[in-house]
Amino acid sequence: MPFGLKNAGATFMRMIQKCLLTQISRNVEAYMDDIVVKSQKGSDLWADLAETFANLRRYDIKLNPSKCTFGVPCGKLLGFLVSKRGIDANPEKIGTILRMKHPVRVHDVQKLTACLAALSRFISRLGEKALPLYRLMKKSDKFEWTPEADTAFAELKALLSTQPVLAAPISKEPLLLYIAATGQVVSTGLTVEREEEGKAFRIQRPVYYPSEVLTPSKQRYPHYQKLVYGIYLTTKKVAHYFSDHSITVVSDAPLSEILHNRDATGRVAKWAIELLPLDIKFEAKKAIKSQAIADFIAEWIEQQLPTQVHSEHWTMFFDGSKMLNGSGAGIVLVSPRGDKLRYVLQIHFDSSNNEAEYEALLYGLRMAISLGIRRLIVYGDSDLVINQVMKEWDVRSPAMTGYCNAVRKLEKKFEGLELHHI
């Protein structure tokens, strides 16, 4: 097939995938005209080769003997070294970074970050470790190499000099996902859990390290939303692992409750819908009994939960009003760390001032539930709404009765909910 023709590459790839459909990911990896037959044991090599040749013969595909190699313990595939140990980074790419001197202009920093991006899957929390380098790429009148960038550059060189190795998961093998979120970076770590000789417990080996430096708008996400975004981010970067494996998210945060919440709105609802078809389970750290990589778990678990604060509850302020041009409402949620989330609600139906106040309260409670908030103190300026919900005043209007009942249904989803009049 002449590869100069339009769509020849895609046509050839479809033919290879159809030809080796029953073998791909089991004992064959194929990309275009690069075909690798892999065997878990040396005794299986003949059977795997015979099966491959039989499938190629059925489609009348011929191989060039001068380009075929057999019985090799290690080989290069798509720029990576694949062996019994797992997937190794290409020593040539690592050597390029190790030989680099510290950059003296923005172009040198761009070249360095491009080299790091090629090895990003091997570096745990790359976005956080390389953040001082990314800051140097911002437009400025004068380039200045900072001490923070020099420290980060030295640490990355030391990390890459250890020749990191990733495990290659077997088809349908369960995987574990760890998530870390800081103010500017969300990182995840995909690992596989296996039994190894001489080990009393199962051992975890890294498979892939996705990471993303957040844009200013995403940096304002609440901490738990950043953790949920970490799951969504990983499904986009390594979708093939999620389609072929069962994934267990290891986190002490209530991520399952946030994603499976029927009252979720906005971006959380969008992520939940996209994650719904995938086989994703959630486990607390203490439920994982395997022997994990000590330094790997230590550096990830510390970032799973928000920093400890003196107050554990969130605070919400709500207000609704009727005006000549319609009704509206405003809600402000304040986290224990002092982060403020502001929401504005436009009411598109004819309502009284009290109904607008109730709509503001209901919308604020739904937003709090979607964020996984369990303890909430609510402040509002409507004497009627506060006293009716707190059962201090009787509810006589049928419209107010419906609103009050809706608030009490949502109240059951909190461990603690207090309402105060201001």
C-alpha cells in the first residue's frame, strides 16, 4: 500500500486492528507498521508467534525479514523501551535533559519544558515540580533565572537520573488512582497492584502520572472540586485505561457523594455525566491493604484533603428580592479557609419577595450539597423564611408550605445545618 496516498495510513491501521483484533493488548501491540509480539513467559513465544503469523496470513500481509527481530528481551516501541521490567524512558531523551545547562533565555526554557513534556508520564506531579520553570515563560521585559527555577531544574535532573520505570498493566487488570490538588496544580497517579515473590503484601507499581497546571479560573475551584476534576482530567488523558480496566479512586474525600449527588449542577454535573459509563469505584486509603511505594503514597496522601483549619463548617449568605424588572437572588458560600464562592440567580417567573428569598435559600443549599459540604451555617435577612424553616412560625400559605418542605428535604443531607437571621 503506497503511504503517499491520502488516508493510506488510516486505512492500513484499520486493517491491522481488524487483522490482530483478538491479540491486541493480550500478546500484541500494534501501531501502524510497528508490530510487537509480547510473551509473559519464554515458553509462550512460539505459540504467540504462530497465532500472529496465522492472522497475518489470513489477510495476505507479508513481512520484510530484514526488518524482523525475534527473541529480544528488550525493544524500543514508540520512543520507549519495553522489557520484562516494564516501560523505561528513552535514555537518549533523558540524556538530553541531563546535559542541558541552565537556560539563559525564554527559548531555552521552552525547549526544556518541551523535553519534560515528552517524559511527563514518568514524573510524579510534574506540574508542581516544574512550576517555577513555567513561570519563566511569561512575557517580561528581561529574562531572569530565579533560585526557585534552579532548584526545580536540579531536582528534575536528579529524578530523571534514577531511570524511572512504569508498569504495563495486563488487560482487565484493576488499577488504582491517587489524586493530589494544590492551589495551582492538579496531579494524579495511576498504579497497578500485584503480588510479587518474596513480598508479604501486594505491591503497587506506577503506570502513568498525568498532571495539569490550572488556569486562573480553575484555580478558584473549591478543593474537593479540584479532586473531582483530577478524575475527569485523567479520563481524558488516558481514556484507553478507563475503557479496558476497573479503576478504584483512593481518597478520603467524599468524591463519590459529590459525583453521585442528584442535586449537582454546573461543571460537577457535566463531569458526573461523562464519568457515568466508566467502571470507577471509590475507596478510602485505609481500605487499601497492599504495600504501596512509601515515598509515592507519602507525597500524594498529604494533598488529598484540605489543610486543617480551626473551623470545620461552611458559611452561606443568601438574599432574594423582587424588583420592577423581575426577581433575582444572590448567594455567597464561604469555606473554612475563607474562600468565597459567589452565585447569582435570575428568576424567570412571577414571584413575591418571600418566594425569591426561598428560591435563593434552596439554590444555595443545592450548591452546598453539590460541593460535598456537610456542615453549614446559613444567614439571611428574611425573618419569615428563617422562622418558618426553624419551625418558629406557622406556615399558612400553600406556596410557602411547598418551599418549606423542599428546604427540609435538603436539610436531611447535612450533618449539621443552622439558620440565623441578620
